Amino acid sequence: MSPAVITETLYAIARDGLRWPDRIKVITTTVGRDQLHDLQTTLDQLAADYGCTPLAPAQVEIDVVRGADGLEVSDARSLEDHEALGDFIMQCVRNLTDDPDRSVHASIAGGRKTMTFYLGYAMSLLGRPGDLLSHVLVSEPFESVKAFRYPTPYSQALTTFAGQTVDARDAQVVLADIPFIRMRDELPPLMLQLTESLSFRDLVSLINLGELEAHKRTLTLELPADMAELRVLDGAGTLLRRIELGMLDYAFYRMVLRQYLAGEELVRRPALGDTDLLVLLCEEALRLQGEIPGKDQTPTELLGQLEDAEGPYRLRDSTLNSLRTNALTGTFFDTRCNSIKSALESVLPRKLCRWLTLCSVSDEDGDLANFYQAWGSGSKGGGYGIPLAASSIILHD
């Protein structure tokens, strides 16, 4: 990497009256870093030539990409290094765009094709209104003149590879703004915060999964019996996301899906306190406690078992008392559905979230809606489930 790809961009920013940066971050390899030995000197000269605010060394940060082994790379040649490159660039962009008081001007000039792609894609995923993406275009023959840094306001003789003498003052530099689609609003806030633990590949897979499901059915939802969490897997069986739920929400979600998978009478929103639904919920909660519910037990007996249960998944006394008094009401039903929906929306892209959200999936006669043909919901009085096909749901006991 030549300092020119940086100073050409800064020159164009100054000439076009764009906001002068107060910080520069260069993402490069060890080879590129070694070529930037005179960057600070060139930056100082550029500022002096065009009356710009000088950038101190502390304002210029050179980040060397690390490979799959955690070491600085001279070049990304292996598949693992390319994956690490994407993660590194995404994390850099995330950190920069996380500050609401800072705008980001990302330049794709001077990088390898892979780095250019990753930076552009990371800006599309995480960029905000006001953030810019650009490339710099330089007229011939200056693009290939090793000593060229930017068009000077005075005469500066340079020699081309062919031995021709040219004047830096005659160079034409164009800052090309690159429009890009901003998808940040498609990502939930918590996912933006968790990109450190989420690889570039997995983030893209999660975004694509919701869209692909309608056509290729590549999504799998797994509900373990030993942890109150939902597991989202792709078509290859790769675990992409874990979504933790509270014990009550998880038992409720499992109860609804158990009926949905059984193909029997679907769970419906009760108008009043419903003891049959209460029995189903208590049985599900007992299974998660590692207990086997007895047959034909009354709600009182089941609630008593739950009250005696111990461990991390024990239901609160206030919840048990409310269920004992009111059974399972419409208000309780709505609260659980909304709580689960909020948990999903906090960690999953919008289009993926909708496949896993509890909703009416049948009409009043029990006929299932086909979300794969036309997106929509069942009737208001229909049975509940999720739009995802039953064959894509794994419920462990």
C-alpha cells in the first residue's frame, strides 16, 4: 500500500470541501504497513500545502489484519485467513460506527479485492445515514508513478516508469462516491453489540436465512430439554445463534410447538382462564425440571409439584399463585407471546425473526395457513404455532 491512496483521498476531501477527518484508521497487511513509512511526513506536507488541520501521529492508526492464527498477516492466502479478514474488518467498522457522535468515511482505494469487498459489505451492514463510502480515481500516468502522492499546488517534477517527466500539479484526482444500501436497521441492537462473538459469515448467514427460508427451507429450529434456549441452525446443521428465554417463556413456547408438531388440536388463545392449557403448561415446565408428569393430574396437583421443585428453572411463587387463582388467561397468553417476540427481535434479523414468532397459523376450522406460498397469518381465532414448517423443528425431551 502506497501512502498515495490515503493522501489522494484526503486531497480530494479538502478540495471538495468535505469534512476533514479528525482520525485516520488504515486497515492493511504487514507488507502494506511497511510501505507507509513516510505517511506522516506526507500528511504534514499535504496539510501545509492546502491549509488543512495537521493530523498528529496519535490521530493516525494503522491496523494490521490478523489471520486465523491470531498473527499479523503479510497476505491472506488461505480460506481461514479470508474468514479472519472479514471478521477483522467487520469489527473495525462496528467499533467506528458504534459512536453516534462520529461519522465514518470509508475508502476502498488501495486494498486487495477481498478487503475491498469486505469493507464495502461491512459498511452496507453497519453504516448509518451520514457515513460515506468512496473510491479515488487518478488520471494517467500518475496512478503508476511511484513517487506521486497528490496534486501539488506548485510544480513538482516526477518520473514515470517509462522515464517520462510529468508534473504532479497536472494530475487529476476524482473522489467517487459509492452509493450503498444501508441494512443496519434490519439488525437488532443486541446483534450490533455482539458482532465480536459473531463471525462475518454467521452474521450474513443469519440475514440471508430468513429470506432463503421461503424458497429453499434451509432453517432449523432446535429446542433442547436441558437449557431454556432456542437454537437456530442453517441447512448444513451449523449452529448460528442461541436465544436465551426465561423459564416461563420457554415452557410456554415448547407447549405451543408440541401441539403444533403433534398435528393435534392447536393451542388457541383463551378468552377466560383455561385449565386445560394450564395443565399443558405445567406438564411442559415439569419436563424441563427433569420430572415426568403423571397422567390425569389436576392443575392443583401439577402446580404443587412445580412449587416443590428446586433448581435454576423453578417458576416464581408469584407466577404459580397467579396460575392457581386465574388458570391460563388471555392476558397471560398475550404476555408470553409478546415477551418471546421481544426476545427474538432483540437478537435476530427481522426477516428471520418472523419465522420463529408465535402467531395464529390456522383458521377457525384448524386448517393450516401456508406461509411458504403467501406470507400472512391465520385467522384471529385460529390455532397458534410458528410459520416455520413442522419438519424443520426439533423438540427434545
